[in-house]
Amino acid sequence: MESRWPIGVFASIDAGLGVRLEVARELGVHTIHLHTPHAGSRTPARAAEFNRRLHELEIRITCVFAGFEGESYADIPTVARTVGLMPRDTRSARTAELKEIANFARLLGVDIVGMHLGFVPHEPGNADYQELLAITRAVCDHCRGNKQALHLETGQEPVDVLIRFLDEVDRDNLFVNFDPANMILYGAGEPIAALAKLGSRVRSVHCKDATWSDRPGETWGREVPLGEGDVGFEAFLRTLDEIGYAGPLTIEREIPQEPERQKAEIGRAIELLERLKAAYA
Ligand code: MG
């Protein structure tokens, strides 16, 4: 059996967020979360080609992360307007595309699909909230047909809102991708307490760090190198241990415009996590 907490990195092939596969390999990382390739690359032939390349690089994809044309993380209002399934004018097209991404993930042999749903409204009576519930059920049922789970990324809502949403969707293949930095960046609450509360619902994680905004929820906090922010990775690993999480620790550092710095910082993040992991060996 694979040892617990293998180090991973958020990566991409031809599009989107994360480091290139070669960088993951150079860093000695063997598991990745893959940001979904462009629509034009999501074909059986390209999947076979990607699988050959991954095999050569000795890299395993543990989660395919959905992403959509037109999403922007520029600031909090822009995220609310553009990200995930919340924007009404792209909702049905993106829902169809999400199912197609899940099918592509199946071609890659991946049984977890991750995504940002977007800013889910907090009021259960809200029409968007009800529609999001129905869509998430439909996507979960589609993923079930592929023997996959759907993991919702945390951060854009407080933990109690997320738990209520998960409970109301009521599907046993719906879980959480826990990103502690997002809780801080979006001002959605203390991440370690949220992690403990989510417990066994957490089935994948992003190791990312951030500092709080002076106006949480209104303006972004700041994403910083792992260990330099307000998450507290010693407490993060201790809590993962307490909730029984043994899966990959997937490092996410989104500064793709500075690839050399990104690689160096991920290298240091790996060292930090390996050192913290050693206490649990
Ligand atoms: Mg993340």
C-alpha cells in the first residue's frame, strides 16, 4: 500500500492553473491534481497520449479539476460573477461541460472530479440555491455512472453553509477538496476548525497558504509561500491525522507568470511538508 500523505502538486498539461508535468517530475512528485485540458484536447486519442506520458514520468493523477473558459480569480466580486456554476448565463452550458470533463477524467482512469461550484448563496430559500442543489445531484449521478466522486473545493462559503449544502444534495459520492488558504483568502472562516468540522467529508486537499485580508470577505487576503501564511501547517497535518485523512498532500501555488519562482517555492513547500510528516512516521 502506498504510504500515507504522498506529496502532490497542482499541475496542467496545456491549459489553466498549476505547474507543467515536467516540473512536477523534476520536483520528484508522483501524484498530481490535473487542471482540465482545453476542450479540444479532451479526446480519447489525447487521453491515451496523456496516459503514456504520465506513465513515463511515473506520475499518477489523483483528481481532475474542472475549469471553464471565462473564469477569473482577479478579485472577490469577479470570482462571484465568473466562477463555477453560479453565473446564470453559462450555467447550463458549464453543467454539460462538467459532465464531459468527468467523462474525460474517466478516460484518464481518474475517479475524482474536483471543482469550484462558485459563490453558493447562503439562504436556502434562494432560487439559485435550489437550482444548484438540483444540478449538483445530477452531476453526482453522472459521476456515479463513471464510478467517480465529485469533490467541491472549499473557501467561498463558511463551513456550516457548505455542510448544509452537502447534506441537502444528499449524494454519497459528494465530498470536499479542502483548501485551507481559500478559507483565509475569501474570509470564510478559520481553516483548521473548519477542517475538523468537515471530518471524513474531506477526501482530498490543497496545501496552499495565505494571509488574512484586513477586510475579510470584501477584499482578498494574500496567497503566500507555504509556511509563511496564517494556515499553520503543523496544526493542519495534526488535524488531518485526527480526521483520518491519509490521501495526497497536493501543493498548490498559483504564480504561473513566474515559473522559476513557482518551482523554487514548491520545492521548499515539499521540504516543509516532508519535515512535518516525519513526526507521524
Ligand atoms: Mg485550491
